[in-house]
Amino acid sequence: MIFPPRPFCRGLRPTTPEYRRRADEQARVLEAERQAKAAAAAALQAEIDAAGITVEGLIELIDVCDRLPAAPIKGKLAEIEFGGRNLRVFETSDPAVLMVLERRRRPAATTASSAMRGLVADLRLFARATEPS
């Protein structure tokens, strides 16, 4: 037996009040989650603004750090892009040393820098704001 497409498809669509109630509830939950994420992102951005953290400032702080011999990488802190520069900053086994990998048009430059007081905390805060959610 062949059914006409439109009436057949309409028959497949759930029309019960229970289905509509669940769909409405799910939509409300998803909207509340979206609003909570937006509020958390706004609070994090306000914290970054209050601390005066900027991409330019982070790069300048990294540039003025003392240069040290390369150290083993422990974990990635942040990735910073600005003005044609791309810096990937890693923690090392020594808490006083950061490993900085800079990508350029030429091969990447590797530098170990002393960790200035507060730089690591600023990098972590910046990384939290830029990580995908």
C-alpha cells in the first residue's frame, strides 16, 4: 500500500501534549545553559579587564623576561597571537621558568624565559578566556 507523503509524514510527527511539554522544557533548559555560559564569559572578561591584562602587555612581559637555557615542557599555559606574532607559552618542571615557542614565517624560535611574578597567573586567566567552550 502506498501512502501520500504529506499525510504520512504528518502522522509521524509527535503531537501529544506530553511531547510538547518535554520539548518546551528542554528548550528552557538549553536557553538557561546558554545564558549561564554567557554570564560566566562576561564575568571572566570583566576580571581580565579589571586586572588590566592585554595581549600586547603579555607579549611585552614575555619579551622583557631573562632568557634561559631550554627546559623540558610540562604543560601549555596559553597561546597568544598579536601583530603577526604567535607565542605558545608552556610551564616547565621548574616553576620559575617558562618555555616560549614562537612561530614565524621562518622556523619556530624556542626560548626559555624566567617566570615574572604574576605573569603565570595572568597567562592562565587569559587562556581561560580564549579557550573554546
